[in-house]
Amino acid sequence: MVAGRPASQPSFEEDLRQIGLEAEWVRTAVGDGNRERTRVLGSQNAMSAQGFYAWNGILASLTLTVQAYDWERDDPRCLPILIERNKKNILFISSGDEYTGMIGTGKLP
């Protein structure tokens, strides 16, 4: 059981497995994104550079990993998505903040 989560509620790892992903793949991708973010430290870069590099690092890492597990990549209208056709799942990587996914905060992510 995860601390603070009811026993009847699935874990993060179980949630991911249900859509054909492994938690370690996501953890690795986030780490890769954070490494990419550090490539653009400094005032000479665009203000959005760190976010873009982190996003692209996560996307590239997950793409490389999941393609070996019945997922494929598509880029409709320049929105990269990962598709798992057997379970009919589509995954896209997006930015967010501490309010992303929270309902009733009175703030927009």
C-alpha cells in the first residue's frame, strides 16, 4: 500500500501497467528529461529552453523504450503521441505544474 492512499486504490505502478507501461520506464524518462534540462542552464538561452529540453528528453526516452513493447509513435499536427494499439491507449507528454490533474484548486494549471 502506498502511504496516504486507500488500500482499495491501485498504486501508481498498477495504474501504469493497466495501460501497458512500466513505472521504471517513466522514472527513467523523467531522469533523462532532467538531464536534458541541464544542457541549457544559463542566461544566454531562451526562458522556455529548459522546459522544452526536459519535455523532449522525456518524449525521446519513452519513445525509444516503448517501441520494443507494441507501442508506436505518431506525430499528427506536430503533437507527438505514443499509441498502444492492442489496449487502445494513446499517451502524450505535456507540461504542467503543481496544479495539473487537481480538481477544485481554483487555479488553472
